Amino acid sequence: MDWIVELIKEMLIPGSTMFLMIGLILGVVLLFSGWKTEKWGRRWLLFLAILYLLLSIPLTASLLERGLSVGYEPISTITEVSDTEAIVILGGGGASFRAGELEVNTLSESSALRAMEGARLYQMLDDPIVIVSGGTNPRAGLLTPESKPMRDTLVDLGVPSHKILLESNSFNTHDQALNIPPMLAAAGVERFILVTSPAHMRRAYFTFVEQGLDPVPAISTQRSETSSFSSNSIVPGPGALAGSQSALREWMGLIYYTLRGWI
């Protein structure tokens, strides 16, 4: 089952380069396999072109993301989280760069924004515990657990290092929902804030709820204020295509988690 999931994640998500390449190959094969399939080849290639054009429009990406985040808002006042004792921040990716014995680890935009939201919430609360969660992902070039650069970023943002706990063994959201509860129990925490990106919150929240937990959802911003992405624009661009691909991956993740009984 796992290898099938990985295959789908790598090759069969609309908006990805691999999906486009497979689609083009299929279209060319149909186009030149004979007159019976030629028309289907033309139709398929036209469909593929229209699909990628639509997915490259920022408005499309924005609508896909909004559908995932409906019902979730950033926490704005301390009264909303006054009974919480910890902040759990889920990693959103990163990258490792190595040259000889040297290594540099960086956070993705999603991870950086989640860390910033966690730091903001820490300043609102009375010295809570902060758990940062995220393991390695060699397929994506992340060779060091993303929890470590997230911790370093939180320290830079003013969170004391002794208040930060690392969960570095998870590979996905389901793993995080399994690995974090024992850490909360060991720290005597009953109520906590769950921080992640807007598009990821629905799957993350219900995965934790399925484990018998009652987190307070706290979404970060979807994109940095320095991003050139304009949600209402209809001018196609690579950033919008990447956003659409990420949102479609999340929609597919929701379906998969539902079928597995994880949410």
C-alpha cells in the first residue's frame, strides 16, 4: 500500500511535472496509434493543455486552498487559548544542502510561516511548552529532521530553547498524530494549540481528533507577505501552478486519510 501511495504522490498529482510528462506521452501514443485513437489523442492533449492553464491561474489555486481552509481562522486573542498549556507546530518541509562535511538546512515557506505563528502564540501565552514535529524526507532532499531547523528558527524568534521539545521521527501527518500524544502526556498537557498551514489544517486537526485529542486549531498565513502571488489574478504563472498542485495533493490526502480511517 505504501509504495502505491508514494507512486501517486510522485507521479499522479495534477499540476506536477511528472503528471504532465505522463499525460503528454499518453496523448502522443494515442495520436499516432492509428485513426481509431487519433481523435482521443487530440482530445486528451487539449484537455491537458486546458487543465494546466487553469491550474496556473492564481485564482484557481486560491479557490482550491480556500476550500480546504473553510472554518479555520488565526487566533487573535488570548481568551481563545487561555486554557492551553502547549503549542504543537507541524513541519511543512525543508531542504538539506551538503558539500563534503558541511551541511546547511533550510525551512520551506510553509514551515517558516508555521514557526512564526508558533512564536507569535508563544508570546501571547504564559510560557507554554512548544513541540515542533517533523522528520526526514530523503525523496524531497531533506536529510536532517525538519524539527531541528524549526527549533533554531523559533529560538531566533524569541522562544527559549529549553521550552522546545523535538519530535523528529514522523514521516507524515498520521505519524505526528501518533508520536506527539505520549510527549503531551509526559509533560502533563491536556489542552494544546495545533499550528499548521490553512490548507493542511483540516486533515491535521481531524487526524489528531481521531487519536482522542482535542486541539485548538491555529492556522498560519498561507504565504509570506513578500510573495508576488495575487489570489485574485487570472494571469498564469509557475507559483500558481505549484499552489494548485499542493492544494490538489492535500485534497487527495484528505480522501486517502478518510479511506484509511485516519480521520
